[in-house]
Amino acid sequence: MNPNGRFITLEGVDGAGKSTHAVWLTQAIAAAGHPVTATREPGGTPLGERLRELLLNHPMTHDTEALLMFAARREHVEQVIRPALARGDWVVCDRFTDATYAYQAGGHGVSRARIAELEAFVHGDCQPDLTILFDVPPAVSRERLLRAQAAGRTLDKFESEQQAFFERVRAAYLERAAADPQRFRVVDSSRPLERVRRDLQRVLESL
């Protein structure tokens, strides 16, 4: 892979504002003169987008959920992420494998060892250079999701989970961040938008 490329992943519980900030980050990287590929998970490829619809809206066992996440991820890595990094692009990905550890392991109790085996098989040699974790208390996340629902948005099955689920997901994220401080940057996303973006600008400058 081209050493000038960067693989940046964005993580956080639903309602953390991650997807909104993904747009700004992509624009900021492009404005700095770097070629950038913006993508998301689950999704990122035609097959991945079809699997996304199943994963977000259809009931299934938690193990099946994890397997489908990694099936979509394999296509994503091979068809989008690796080629972009090989070109020297900066890749900004809205969720990656940390989300599987947080949601499927932390939230739903799938074995972390099993997820680690799938990770090694699917993309063991393709790992993020930087992961930005947008952190908010579960109560803030829930309040934002309920506001979106009141405004007419239909929540998917993960967004519709109870607060205790989001507490487990957040704890799993923070545990991973504490275990790998060189890769993770934790950003308090409960603050006003402008303050969050100032932090993001400093993170980008550090790269």
C-alpha cells in the first residue's frame, strides 16, 4: 500500500453525530490537497449495501449478524479500501471492525475471540491508521435519536435498542480505545458542533 495513504475510521454509538462529522472530515482532507475516498459500513459496495438493508432492518441471530458484517466487510476491503490505499488515497470509513466488537460483542454478547478470528481472516493486514471515537453518554444518544424519530425518521433495529444496550456498546468502545491509545482519538461529541470540529481539525493536523 502507498505509504502516503491513510486509513481513518469513525466510530461511536448511534446518535453521536459521527456521520455528520464524516462529511466535514472528508471535505477538510480534500481541501488540504489529499485524494480522499469516503465510504461506510455496513455497505460501501453494491453487495454490502444490500447486506446493510438486511442487517439494519431484519431480525436474525447475533452470530448471523456478525458473520454478515464480516461478509460485507470482506467485499468492502477488497473492492474499495485496499485499492484506494494503494492509489495513495486517504480513506474515511464510517464504522469498521471496532463497531463489530462494540455492537455484536459488547452489545449482544458475541464471543470476542470469534470476532478476532474473523477479523484476522477478513482483513488482518489491513488496519486503520487512526480511529476517531465520537463519545456521548447513552442518555444524550437516546435523546438525539428520539428527536430524529419525532422529525419523521424511521429508526433501524440498532437505533431502536434500549439504553442498557447503548451503555454496553459505549463501554466496549471505551475499553478498546484505552487498550490502543496510539490508534484511537476520543472526541467528546456531546459538545457544540464548532468545538467538536476544532478538535477534529487538530487531529487531522497531527497526521
